[in-house]
Amino acid sequence: MKRSPHKIKTMFPSQREGERVIMMLRRHWVIIWRYVSMLILFNIIPVAVFGFLFLYLGWTIVPGTPLYLMFVFGTSLYYLVIWLHYFHEFVDYHLDIWIVTDQRIINIEQIGLFNRVISELNILKVQDVTSELKGKVQTMLNYGSVYIQTAGTTQRFQFEQVKDPEEVARIIIRAHDNAIAKTTPEEIQRVQQEKDMLNKTPIGDNTLKEYAQDAKGKKF
Amino acid sequence: MNLPLWIFLLIYLIALAVYLFFAFFNIYHMTRFGFFDFLGKFNTILFISVVVTILTITIILVFNTPWLDSVPITGGLLGSNGPE
């Protein structure tokens, strides 16, 4: 069995007792590297421009004059703003986390500075998992989206720009199968009824009960 | 009509206050929700260090400015001798 590339470094605050974290995901590192390279570029541009003006063309600014103050304060604010922009993007990147445990899937999303959304999904309610690699960059660097279809026609959990989406999808399906294998038939029946209530159309021939019986016969 | 130099300092300090407000909330989010791992710690400390460095350099560069002096708005406002 291929080992997951997603290592679990830390546990999360709302973890239940006995709940095992299977994987903890963030967006692919290339997302934050875009901002790192932008930061490097924006740090270099003024140095190059002012270096050209003052060292090559020989411009000077007399200290204590309004132009000097505008230059110093302007440059100071410029650097402060580009670093704050980078840090803000880093916070946004760092606080968007998807956690898959043996009981649930948790989606923690930081939207802007004052909006934080935490949603969770019972692992038993997973119906369908789709991975998607879109475009040349995502294909080359192997990152993309994972869509988790839950009960209902439009409800979807989305893992965005995660590393190795195919492997992530496989792990989620395996976690779902394992959870069903460990769950009592009464619990499965309850979840099935919830799903049927949410779905206008029935799931199909393979009910969760049958699926559980199949899953119990398999080794994970 | 004369323009006092402290006006520039005042504008800078107002901009800095707004800046520090946003910076504070970003740092707060990192420490409150960021599962404070190595990457989070590293970036937070780096950001704070860079901000402190920028502010220190700014203070050093404008420290000897005679803030109470005024300059006429027309002529002499820029104080640059242009290309030599």
C-alpha cells in the first residue's frame, strides 16, 4: 500500500476522545510560494530603482526636506505594506485546513480577516469522492481539488489545491469503508434513513448495509 | 503659505496606526487558530522582526528632522537638486 504524503504533525483543538486523525491537509506549497516570490520581487524593485537613481544617475535628496520625508515615509510604508500583504496571505494559507479523522471530515476555512468557517461531515455520510487535476501546472506538480459528495444533490465538501488529490480521495474512501465496518447496523440504518430523507432519489441497489457487509469481508 | 514638517509625520503615524490594526489581527489569528507549528512560528517571528527593523530604520532616518520648521508650499518644497 502506498504511504500517504500527508504527515500528521499536530492534532487539532476540537478533537474528540479516541478520535484518530488520518490526515491533515493544507493547500499545496506552490500556492504560498507564489506569494513568497512576489514578496522577493517587490523587495528588490525599489532597491534596483533607487540604486539606479542615486548611485548611477547621481541623484541626491537633502535630509530634512519634505521630499526626503516623503521618500523615507513612502518607502517605509511600501515595505510595511508588502510584508503585511505576504503575512496576510500566509495566514489565509495556513489557517485553511482540512482534517480527515476516523469519525468525520472537518473543513476549517479562513475567509478574509474576520470570517472563519468551520464545517464538519460525518464520515459515514460520504457518498462519492472525486479528485480533479486541472491544467498543466496542477498536472505537473500533482495538486488539485477533491470533491466529497454528501447526502443531497448539491452539498459538496471541497478540498482545494491539495497535494496528490487521487491519494487523498483513496484515503477518504478507505476511511469511509473502515468507519462502516466498525459501525453497528442500527447506526448504519439511521445514517441511511438520514441520507434517504435528504436525497430525493434513492441511493441505488447498494445500500449501506450491503456495503457494510462487503466492507467487513475486506482487509484495510 | 507654509507647510510644517510635522504634517508628514502625522500622516505617517495615521497610516501606521491603520497598519498596526491589521497586523495585530493577522498575528492574533495566527496565535489563536494557527495550530502554532514551526512554519506558523517562523513566519510570525519573521514578520514581526521585519516590521520592527523597518520602523527602526525609519526612526533613525528621520530622527534629526526639525519637525517644527515650515517650508513654503510654492518653491523649495521638494528639496531635491535633481540629477547632477
